[in-house]
Amino acid sequence: MRLLKDLFDKNRAWAARSVEADPQFFERLSHLQSPKYLWIGCADSRVPANQIVGLDPGELFVHRNIANLVVHTDLNCLSVMQFAVEVLNVEHIIVCGHYGCGGVSAALFNKELGLSENWIRHLQDVVRIHQSRLDEIEVPRARCDLLCELNVVEQVMNVCRTTIVREAWRCGQSLAVHGWIYSLDDGRLRDLNTSITSSNEMVPFYENTLDRLGRK
């Protein structure tokens, strides 16, 4: 029980299948990491980043936390972002939320989660910003879905405001920040049409995206 033998068995089977499909897979993977994408997503076990977009190991640099938050005091997230942008030279940062997010629901309905409530407090700031818009929706699930979307938009803006991204743009580095959301119901991704490639685009994209979400 303590050794989790079943997981080691699954690992061996996966490694064997990978080599059978591509004999050079692990040799190639061990020599180079050159992903074009940084994925900032939720830690939810139902949202596996690589599988969702059909990419192999080595093709997607990943950071995950509860409710896909980008907090300016979170050195973990910022370090991943800095390494991805300045060392790996990724071309795209994707902030991906998902409908049915437990962290979003906890923030919206003030659920008690113990220590995790300290992290969710950042998401409650998003609730406060958009409180009037959320109060217009009577159905709890629809209200939660909207907050999942609004949270992605706010986190995209947080990414764009980091010194890391602003410096990359100032130096002329090709870098785009995208906001996506994933549906657990059908496994499909949805583009929230928030793709920002320069500091000048931030406010227009933010306002236009919020206007579109408000008309749904």
C-alpha cells in the first residue's frame, strides 16, 4: 500500500507504449525542452493540461494552482513565468480556467475550506470587482460559470501587468497572453477572445471582453 505499486505498474506500461510508438521518444525528450506555450491552469485533477490540447511532454510548460490565479506576491507562479519567458522564450501564455471550478464556487458562495480560504481570498477580490454583474444572475450555476470566465479575464490582466511580461514586450519579444476556459461537460476549450500582444492592447481587450460576457 505504501509503495503505490499500481502507479509504478502504470508508469512502466506507459513508458513501454511510448517507446513502441516512437523508439527515440525519451532520448529526444531528455536532451531538449523547447515549449512554445506556458499554461497557467487550475490544479483540478479533471483538467490535465497536456491531454486537453493534445501535446506531448516537452511541448507545454505548466503551472497550476487552485482556481488558476496569478497573484503578484506568489513567487512560485512568477518564477515559472520568468523561466518560461526569459529562459525558454515561450511565445504564448495561456490562462485556462474551467467551468465547475471548486475554488470559484467557494469564493462565490463563501464556503469554508480551512487553510485554502487564504488563497481563495484573492478570488473574492474578483467577486467584489464584478459583484453587480454577478448579482444580476439568479441561477447559481450560471452565476458560477460567469465568475469562472471573469476570473480568467482578470488573471490574464494580472499576467500582463507583471514586470516579466511588460519587460518582454518592451524589448520587442514576441509574446501573446490568452484567456481560455474548459468545459468538463464535453471536454472542449473555449477562447474568451482575450489575446493580448502588447501593453497598448490591455485596456481595449479587457473592456471588450467584459462587454461580450455581459451580453450573454
